[in-house]
Amino acid sequence: MKNSFNNNAGPKEIIDFMGKTLSNTNNQQDALETIALALLPKLKENRAELDLKARNIPVFYDLLMSDVDPAMLSAKITAVTQSDVQAFVDSMDLGGKDPLVRAQKLKSNITSFSEDDYVTLTLALDGILPPSIKAASDAMSDGRDPETDAREIYRLAQSLSVEDIAAAMTARSKQLDPQQLAAGLHDMLQQCRPERVESFINYINDNMGGAGLGLLVKRFWDFAEETLTAADKGDFLHPANPGKVRAFGRTLNDTLTAIDEGLKQAGFTLPKEVTSYAAQIFNTGKMLRSAAGDKQGAAIKKGATDDITIGKPLQLKKPGFGA
């Protein structure tokens, strides 16, 4: 794995490095500190150029939008076949690595934080969700408020063994149907009729536009520099300028909300196959609660079996014999 980059490194090379580092490290602080060692010097060195590019986004956005043909874009999107979508879903490898490896990573990623820091991070991520995804996330938590849910997840991750979590992950995987997910995603693409595409584009132009996109990119660089600098100093959750991190979160939420509302206004609907799949794959709390229930059930069963086995056999008297 590369651990440094020269000035010719492209976005794909950098993104691949970040993805592999986050995937292969069981501690988020260690992962971000590794990324900081490789990327933070280049980020600081090129910050002025990156900010200038962000300021130029509105001009390029307007040029791009002036050439968009909704009918042509609709034709390209709806031409994607379900087999193409299935190939994409299969390439994502949503089942992931060996269950024990995935369980170890999940447990380590959660318990590497203190409980309060894990709750802080969870609430920050919850705060950037757009309305429809926020509603789905709340529904998956069975009515628990985000803080209560986060604390339960943390305590379950601490109390359950890697084997307990791996067994629950395996059971969940058996309930997932990638073909149904592909069918749902394909249905979403088929909803892209020209009038809907045009309506969505108009909504985004009116409610975000190039200026909003430029602000998002500019604040992303602020966020990246603050977070990586804090990681480099040993604690990525406590940046020197937390206001810049919060500003990026607000702008990201505004952007995602505009996209969410634009899709709704244009008449797009999220197929139940997609929402059902997401409810299973992303509901860590439900999966850990299932693992805890299975563990408790196994303990009760074992206790009952032990009582029967260890208990002294009954001595029955035969008729006609003395004591």
C-alpha cells in the first residue's frame, strides 16, 4: 500500500489509498492518522489552489448545466439493464469478508472509542442525514432516540464476543437478497423519465446551484484539514477549530436535503426492495440486539441442559421390596 504521494497523484489513487486504509484498520484514529501522515502535507501545500478551484465551480457548473439535455440524459439512464445493475451490486461485495473478520472490525471500530466519544460521533453523523433517510434511520431504531440507540450499540459491542457478532452477521446475510436490491435499483433508474429529470435539475439549480456546490467543496477542504490535523495530533474527534467541522456538516446536510427534496418534488419514489435491504444492512443496533438475544437464549438452553444432566437420577422402589 502506498503511504505517500507525489504531485502527480490523481484523485483515484488517493481515494483508493484512503479506502484501503479505512478498510484494513480496526481503529479509526489509527486509520485517519495514517492518512494524515500521507496526505496532510500535500493538502496544506495545495490549499490555496484547492480553494481557487472551489470558487471557480459556479462558472463551470453554469456551463455544464447549459448543455444538459433532459431527454438525452433520460434515455441513457433508462437504457441501463437490470443485468448491468446486478453486476454492479455483485461488484460491491456487500457480504464483505469472512464474518469473523467483519465482526472483529465492527467491534474494534466501536470499542476503540470511549462511550461518550462514540455517541458524539454517532450524533454528528445522524445530524447530516436528509429527511427521508433520517426517517428511515429512526424507524430502524425502533423508536429509540439516537443517543439511547448509540449507547445501547456501544454497550452491546463491548459485551458480545466476536463470535457472537459473526453469527448474527451470518444470519443477517442469509436474509439479504442481492437480486431484489438490483431489481429495486433498476426500478429507480426506470423512473428517470425526461420530465422528471428536468424537474429535478430545475429544483437543484434553484435551491443549490453552482454556488452551493462550490461552498460544499470549500468547506470540505476545511473539514479535511481540521480533521486530519487533529488525527495527526492523536485525536481526530477534537479538532482545533470545531466550528469548521460543524459548518461542513451543515452544508452537507443542506446539499443532501436539496437532493432528497428535489427527487421527491420530481416524483421519484424509493422502491421497497431498496429500503428493506438498507434496513437490514445498515441497522447495526438490530443486528447486535439479535446477537445478544441469541447469546442469552443459548445460555438459558445450556443451563437447562446442565441441570438435567447433573441432577441426581431418581431412585424408584420396585414393588415388593423393602427400603
